[in-house]
Amino acid sequence: MSQFLWVVFPYLMLTTFVVGHLYRYHTDQYTWSAKSSEILEKRILKWGSLLFHYGIIFTFFGHVTGLFIPKEVFDALGIDPHLYHIFAVTMGTLVGIPTLVGLLILVYRRMTTPRLILHTSNFDLFVLLLLLAVVLEGMYITVIHSGFLEAYDYRETINPWVRGLLTLKPDANLMVNVPFSFQLHALTVLLLMGLWPFSRLVHFWSLPLIYLTRSYLIYRKAGQKN
């Protein structure tokens, strides 16, 4: 079972993540979007979208830093485990709160606005709730488990397990004795990655970076020359 959970299942989800995106992009580019719903409801969307998107961006970079930079690098920089733990919990909480609040707003909006309900499939709702589960698990780990219950150093187990998957040297034994909340979070994230290519989340890869260099649009009233 440990081999399936921590080797077979991750590779199934990662393969689906990569192949699914390539297949959808080449066969169904017209649905490569989040299907904007701003025209259906705008007031609540503004706050939920801003909080969630800014929060999830910082959360993503925080996870990249925590998972892919070996513990030895922090030791060499003079950052001991206690200091790292305080920093991780503090920053994780600060970026996690707006992420969670924003997502809760979006879930509430999606499930209570009549016009949005009509444009929401069961799969859309399932992926949205799965994303909410991922964020809730992350907040529990950061605030409750790491902040109050036990300071678990995931850099000695989860980090090398993730790097082992990506270098094709997986070691299931690293995850066997990891606290359940961390295990559940990892499996939920993998499941979300497997469903990602078939959901609205694909719009993540269509970031409007052109807006950073595009000239400003100038709006004038009718008859105004300057």
C-alpha cells in the first residue's frame, strides 16, 4: 500500500497532469479558460478573486522554497530549525489567511448565486471543493499542527520524497511515518493535479503577461479630442 500511495499514485497523477494538458491544448483550445463569470456576478467576485489569487501566488512560491531547497542550504546560511519553523509558520499563516478567505468567498458565490449555479457543472463544483480541501489542510498544518501541536520538520522526509519523485528515484519509506495531516495534504494535492487538465484551472497557464508591456488603453468621451 505504501508503494502505491507514495510511488504509483503520484506518478499516475503527474503523468495525467502533463499528458492531460498537452492533449487538451492540442485538441480543445476553445475551452482553455476559466469561463469568466464576471458578467453574472461582479460585486463578490472582486474581493474573492483578489484575495485568493494574490494569496495563492505567494503560497506557491513558499511551497517551492520549502520543498525544493535542501535543509543543508538553510543550515549553511545559519538558519537553524527553530528559526526556520517560526518563519515558515508566520509567513504561511500570513499568506494562507487571504488565500482561504478569498476561496471561501468564491465558493459561497458559486453556490449561492442562482445564475452561477446554472453555469456550474458537478465536476466544476467538485474541483472547487477539492481545492478548498487543499487550502484547509494546508492551514491546519501551518496554524494548528505546526503552530500549536508539534513542530514537524518536513524537510527531512517530504522534501527528499518530492525531489526523489522528480529525479525518478522515489522512496516510499520516507512518507510512511509522516504525520497523517501531511500525508492527506500531499495526496489531495496530487489528486487535484490529476484533475487539473480537465478543469477550469487550466487558465493558470494563460497568464496575461502581455499586460506588463502593453501600452495603456486611453478612453475618451464621445467628441473629446484630447
